[in-house]
Amino acid sequence: MMEKSSLTADDIAAMIARQVEDNELYLLPHKRERNLWRLQRLFPAWFAKK
């Protein structure tokens, strides 16, 4: 999966640095994972069935 990603280790490191500066808890660099996280937060019962 990482080989197919358009993000490099440097990109992830920069994202982590920004998240730490902003006191953010989660780092979800890929759009698909962000969308899945949002679904889980909005519809926990539905998501648990999947």
C-alpha cells in the first residue's frame, strides 16, 4: 500500500509536525481513511455492522 501511495516519508513527517503543533490527536493522511473515520464517528452502529 505504501508503495502505491503518493505520500513520501517526508510528507508524513511534515504532517506529523503540523499535527503536534496544532495539538491534534489523529493523523489520517489518506482521503479514504479520513472518510472511513468520519463514517465511524457519524454512524457507529452502522459502521460496527460492516
